[in-house]
Amino acid sequence: MRILVLGSTGYLGAHVAERLGALRGARVLAGGRSPAAGVPVDLATDSTDRLAKTLASVAPDVVVNCAGATGGDPVALAEANARGPAVLCAAMALACPSVRLIHLGSAAEYGPGAGRVPTPESAATHPLSVYGATKLAGTITVSACGLDALVLRVGNPVGPGAPPAGLPGRVTRLLREAGPDPDAVLRLGDLSAYRDFVDVRDVARAVERAVTAPGPLPRVLNISGGEAVPVRRLVRTLADIAHFGGRIEEQGAGSARSEQVSWQCSDISAARTALDWHPSYTLRESLAALWSAGARPPSPHEESGLPS
């Protein structure tokens, strides 16, 4: 089985490529704009015809799209998260219309959780950020493209290699800088928001299940931890793992996203049914792996993490 993984050098993509590479009889083809990618693809700029020619030459059995952007101006986000999936779907329709497409979406597409009840895939979508809106545009395109396509809506990924742009990676960096100093002070914004964290290795396992599952599959499946966790608990657990002896102070407001969306949790029952998938790592296990492995910088136009 030839599996083309786009965005294979990003945080999620690297874990996905590694997991799929361990499948018996699988050959993973790394695609992306990074020089490390063997198959040159830039979904933000490639034309449909050019990408179709690339796909025809590679002849994949499955395409997994982990490419995207979590930061940047609205145009860059739209190019990576909305235009990219649209061009990919159009090119696949020309070059390999029978090939399965697995696309990574984001729980940010939902917006605020309603009534503190886990959000199912059937819930209305009300993204409050440009990121969430552009990811939703990509999901709509993939869902309506007519291909054998599945969107995995990923919650807040955490685990080994989390980039410093996200809270877990940033706190890890701050804790390393503070060291064992008992007088050290970790100053962060408000940590009262709740988020649904999922280990990046569990995300990769969900992709593996989606690649190998017999069809047909649902158009969208939530992939999260299935629990609303106080962000404060994540920070304090990571500090405990790091044996941080100083103080943690919350000063001022948190991120704009935290103010707009104070609580979020995804219903993952559909993924259990369709893929026989459920989270296998606890949050503490994910954070311990993050602390042991350190952080890696994200690559441009490749998902470093999916904020929700």
C-alpha cells in the first residue's frame, strides 16, 4: 500500500507518517513544501493540473492530508486551510478518483461548546476565529467532494514534540528555562478555560484506523480525549512532572481564544463505532512524554497543532 502523507514534517504529520510507516506492506511517501519531503507539494500555491500530475506520477493508494496552517494572516490561513483541501480534492478527482482521502480538521470548527455537553459531529458549527473558519471551509469541501473521503476533527493535540507555539510546548520551554530554582516564577495568563486534549500518538493511531478500515466511513469523525480538562490542570501537571519548585502566577487575561471559548469537549462515540478507536494515553502520560522528548519547531504550512 502506497500512502502519500502531505505535511509529513509537521507536528501531526510526522507522527502520522511514523505510525503508518510501521504498517505491514505500507510504503509512506512524504509530501510537502519542505526540502525534506520526497514528493514536492504546496497546497497553498499548486494549481489543480500540476497537483494532478504529481498524484498521477506517485500513484498513491491513500492520501492523508496533515498540511495546513495554525497561524499567520487571514490570507495565509485561507490559502493553506481552505484553498489547499479544495485543490487537493479537485486534483484527486482528476488523477485518482477511487483513492481514499483522510483529512485532518479541527475542533475549532465548532466554536463554543453548548451547555457544557460534549459536541457531536452533527452539531452546528460556529467558529470564532479565522483559523476555525478556514479549517471549516476545508472540511466542507472534503465532505462534499464526492471522493471516498473522511475528515478527522482533532481536538487539542499534546504529547512528544509539541511545538513552542502552543501552550504545552511553551510551558515546557519556560519550565526548562526556570530549572530547579525554588524562587522561579512562571507567569501566565488566565488558565480557567477547559479544553479537550488528545495525545498526538492517538491521533496518528486514528489515522491508521481510517486508512485501513473498510468503507464506507462517515464524512466527519471527532478525534479527541472526550473530556473537558481545565487548562490549569495541564500546566500544574506539567510543572509537577518537571519537579518545578517555584510559583505559578496567573496574571491578566488569557488568550483571545480562551476568552471567547471557555469550554470545549468533543463527543467521540462515533469514532469508537466507526474505527474502533478510543484514546489510549492519559493526559499525564502525554505530558510526561512531552517533557522527556522536548519540543520541535513547526514547519511552515504544516499543522504544528490544532487549537480548539
